[in-house]
Amino acid sequence: MREAPFVMHIPHSSHHIPDFLREDILLNDQELQENFCTLTDWRTKDLFSHREFPCRVVSNISRMVCDMERFRDDSQEEMAARGFGAVYTKDAFLRPLRNFDKVKRELLLKLYYDPHHKKLENAVREKIKKFGKCLSFQWP
């Protein structure tokens, strides 16, 4: 197969919340499962695992930990005002998800958001270097 100048970005296929962060989530287990059903793009990682999509950048944590699709800076992210910035403060049903903490928010961004976006930027940079252009697809 011929390589193509595109990168698949799959930011919401995981429902993983690291154990050390579960205690920060205000939801009980049933409420958490309801959110996974609503917020996870199930099977997209598998759907795009075919050799036709060799360049994929996939988030391995739930968007309830950190949403890779949002702007890092809440002042640039219109959804942040509703509790859905890069680090959610509301769940899918607008209930409080976690107590807001600027220090914890920055830690989550450094642990998850920044490395993910560095990987995405590197993938795009490589495609531009090789093809002179890059198309980025995000699902959905």
C-alpha cells in the first residue's frame, strides 16, 4: 500500500481513568459508567487500526481525565464555560465531575495533553516533510 499524507486523530476512544485519578472523580461507579457510554467513541481505535491508516494518534485515557480535542487554554475554548475544557469539571449530564483545582488541572495537562499534542504535531510535521502537506482526520 502506498503511504498517504494524512494523520488520523482519535481523541475519545478510551474509557481509561488511572487509579490515582479515580479518587478525584465525584461520580459513583454507575454514574461513571453512564458517562463512559455517552462520552466514549467506542471501537474507533479498532475501526482505524487497519493498515490503510498507518499514522494514528490515539489518546489512551478518557476525555473525562483530559480532552485532547479541546484547546489547552480555557480562554480559547468556548466549551470551558460549560465545564468541558481540556479538563472537564462537569460530566455528560452537567453534574459536577471534579472539584476545580488549577494545580491538578496543570498536572493533567502536563501528564497527558502536552505529550499527546507533541506526538500529534510530530506526526503532522513528518507528513509535511515527506509530502509537503498533511491532512488530519479526527473521528468523529
